[in-house]
Amino acid sequence: RTDGSAADAFDMGAGHINANRAVDPGLVYDNSFADHAAYLCGLPEPPFSSAHCAAHAAAGRTSPAVDLNLPSIGVAQLISGDVVRRRVTNVGPPASFTAEVIRPPGLDVVVEPATLVLSTGETAEFGVRFLDAGADRDLWWFGELAWVSATHRVESPLALKPVTVRLPREVRLRGRQGTALVPIGFGYSGAYGATVHGLRLPSLDANGQVPRGFVDDDPTNNFTFRDGNGVTTHLIVVPANQLLLRVALFDELTDGQDDLDLFLFYCPNNQCSQIAKSDGVTSDEEINIRIPQPGSYAVLVHGFETDQVAGGPGANYSLFTWSLGLNDAVGNLTVTAPAAVANGDRVDLQLQWSGLDPGSRYLGAVSHTTPNGLYDTTIVNVVTP
């Protein structure tokens, strides 16, 4: 690395392409459009219909990124006992391949089956099981899996991050009341606590409405800290002892096919510095700040590309902000969770919510506490019809 620190597998990848060896690879990890479509079906807003995604699920194709049939294996939230499955096809002569593993530090790796006997064109599936052997948590560890025959060595890099608690970053729910299961995995043994925060409506203006705004189109598409000329500024104040601040725009709540961007500045003593941005290709923009500093903030909406409206190009929009306190049980959300866990446990937390207003967007959270204190947060997003 340029800073003098040691490079890791994320810097080096799987190595340079050897064109001559690529002509005769021995084994290949085939994947198709259907495999990638199944993965896309697992995104919060999949680009396919629910029927299309249901067909992939019925065919046995799974959506987690870890299951996509790639030569590399990466697990960002590893819990002891996790199994990653892959399939390989022999594109060479009939051969017997044996698994060889370079173990990541602190992890045991078990390949099942450990030997593949394949004819030309034959495909086989195998599993790679990862077991805790004292690895430090919340750090990336690297290793290698190779399938070795008399004439070939087919290598796959392993990148694994054992975590203290595996949790979803956000759950998206619908309805004025309901229940939902939240899958959690544990990488330690000891006490555990799950605490609810919210659910809360977005901040409202003096008229009891979500604040509305208008921004001119910026013909230069160049954002700077300013008010006017394609940028509209909103000032907010975040109180002390907050767990989460979210600022968001929604495509369907602008007045056209606009591309608006969000920029967040922290402004203590009227000295503003940018701390976050969201600048995608539409107006669906979102900024999340966990444990925000109390004080004054400036939210800047940039009219990167807007439609024509009365008076010239620009966009009307609604600006949503939520702030959840560290101690913020409103009474409309509960969670049922174990008080103690063991390394390798996998459980479902049960959420229950009720009493929500119709036609609203609520935000809440479940914080996860270990013997070392607050570990992380799962955001709870509820839209009511």
C-alpha cells in the first residue's frame, strides 16, 4: 500500500490473469443470468416482480450474495458453523480433484466432500464449513481453497470476517400493526440485550407537515457549500443522547423525474464541515448517522438534474428527518429476545408493532448489547397504507 502498511487480499485480489492457463483451467465456477437475478431479488428494492423472484426461489436459487456461484468466497458476517456452497464444472479430461486449504488465522475450514471425481463436462456441488478456532472478532481474515488434480490447481481466495453479532442492518415492514422475525447470529457466549427505540414519525414543520422544499436546477452539476444556485439549505438541531439520525428523500415525493442529491454538514459554532452525502442517480437518497453529535446541522439538497416546472427547471420535494434517542421506547414497538446466548447460536428476534397512523413512514431501531456494551443497531422501517 502507498501508506506503507501490508497489503491484503482486498488489495491484491486473486492475482493477475494468466491467459495461457485460462485456456485450460481444469474447473470453472459457472453462473448464469438466473443466478444473478436471484441475487438481485434479495435487494431491498429488487428490479423484478415478486412473481419473477418467487420463481427463482422455487427453483432453489438463493438471494444472499454469499451464495452467488463465484470462485472467490467472502463472508462479511461470519458465525461459527456457517456453510457456503459452490458448484464446479470440469472442462478438462476426467480427473480427481482434492481440496487443499490454507486456513485463515483462528478459523477451521472443512470442505465437504473433500474429493471430487469428475468426468469431462460433469458438475459437482461442495460445501465449505467455517468453524471458530479463536479468531479475533470484527476483523477480516484471509486464506485459500484449492482443488488439486494431477495436472491442475484451481485456487479460490477466502475472505472472512467473524463478528460478535450478525444482524440485518435494516428490516422493512408494512402495516399499521403486525409481527416479524429478525434473524440474529452470535459469535460469543454471555449476556445479550435487545432494546427498542421508536417507532417515530418524521420531524414535522410548524404546520404539522413533513417539510417541503424547492431547489433550482444546477446547470453546472457542481456541488459546493452554498444556498441558492441549485442548492437549498435546511437547518436542523439534533439533541443529545441520540442513537440514530436519518435524512432522506424519496423519488415518488418529488414532482418529476428528478435527480436530487443530499449533503449533510455538522455546524458547531457556525463552522460547518461535511460529514456525509448521498448522491445516487435518482432522488432516492438517504443518510444515516449513528450516535450523532448533538448540535446544529445543515442539510443541503442539490438539484443535480431536474425537470421543467413553472418558472423554470427545478424540483419540489419533501425532506424527511428522523432522530431516535438512546432511551426512546415510544410504546408502539416491542422485541422478544434471549437474555443469554452461546457462540454459534442462531435465533429469531420477534418484533411486534401496533397503533400506527395510516399513510405514514415510521422509523425505529433495535440496539444490540453485549457484555462490552452497545454493539450495533438494526433499523426498523415501517410504511403504513
